[in-house]
Amino acid sequence: DTAVSQTPKYLVTQMGNDKSIKCEQNLGHDTMYWYKQDSKKFLKIMFSYNNKELIINETVPNRFSPKSPDKAHLNLHINSLELGDSAVYFCASSQSDGQGSEKLFFGSGTQLSVL
Amino acid sequence: GNSVTQMEGPVTLSEEAFLTINCTYTATGYPSLFWYVQYPGEGLQLLLKATKADDKGSNKGFEATYRKETTSFHLEKGSVQVSDSAVYFCALSEGGAQKLVFGQGTRLTINP
């Protein structure tokens, strides 16, 4: 049973297309995230949702739109894909422990290649 | 703002060598500190953590001690294995996982 699962694992597409990445967690966590990892492995948070509400929206272009239909799902839709969007996108989830030291559970990533 | 700086990689060692990956941080308060590991083709997973000064986190033979006086959280292992080859991320948080800040990652390769 995969705790945080995201699909697809690989996504190859042309510039200008619109694509979506889906994420589901079966851990009962109340918070979900999208991270972007560039080719140098630098990891940057994009969005955070807590109980379906947007909490964090870092400096991400409007072409990126997260959707959370329920607290177990957080999908990422990307419009008008650009070359610079090529990266690995990770979904993650966490449950607050009241002490500020809870851990993140990551999915295995979606490698997006924009041609 | 808060930040984390790790030693530049890649780091290449022979099996059974001693490992140290340096990590220093800048924070306004008293953060929790973490090491995450990313094996090839996988997402990150928590390796160990420490929540207050002088705490030592440990897991799978890895250790790191929260040093407030030097604002450091260096990762160590006495005898590395080929299976330890991965990218290691130091991170800090003030206020939960939503405020987690990652370092740039250090790629470790262990040769047999």
C-alpha cells in the first residue's frame, strides 16, 4: 500500500500543452504539498493545502493551479507548459503533531519533460 | 529569513569509510532540524530529526547532533555501505512541516 501516490511517473509533452499530475494519500493526513525539484536537486515548495484550503502559495506562475477535491487528494494542473517547467514534481503530506516537528511523506515523483 | 547550507557535493567514498556531511543553518528562533534522504528514483524520506539543542537524532547508523552554539546539524556515519548512496537533504522548520526549509542536497556515492 503506497502511502503517497502520484501519477503519472513520467510525463513528456510539447510546449504550450496543458497537463495534470494527480496525487493521493491514504495516511489520513490533513496537509498536502507540491514541491518542485530542479536538475540540480534543489527542492522548492510550490503549494500547501490544509483540509482542502490553500495555505501556502509560493511565487509560482498562474499557469500552475492546484486543486484539492478532498483532503486525500491534491492535483496539479499546468497550463501552457514552458521549457523551464521541466523538473521532477513531488507530492507530499503531513499531519500536525502540535510540536512543529512532524515529518513529510513524499510520493515517488513525476518527471516532467517539456520539449 | 531561515536558510540551510550544506556542504557541496558530490561526495564519493569507499565502503566502510567514515562519513560526515556538514549542515549549518540560520534561523530567527529555535527550529527543529531534520535530515531527509532521497534514494535514486524515489521521493524523500525522513532519516532523523532533533527538536532542541543538544538532542541527537539517529537512525540506520546515521547520527546528527543539534548544536545551537555553532548552528550546525552535521550528519555522520561510522561505516558507510554501497546502499547508502543517495542524495541527503538537511532541513529546518519553525512552526511545522509547512514551513520546512531544505538545503541544496548533497549527493553521496559509495563505491565497493
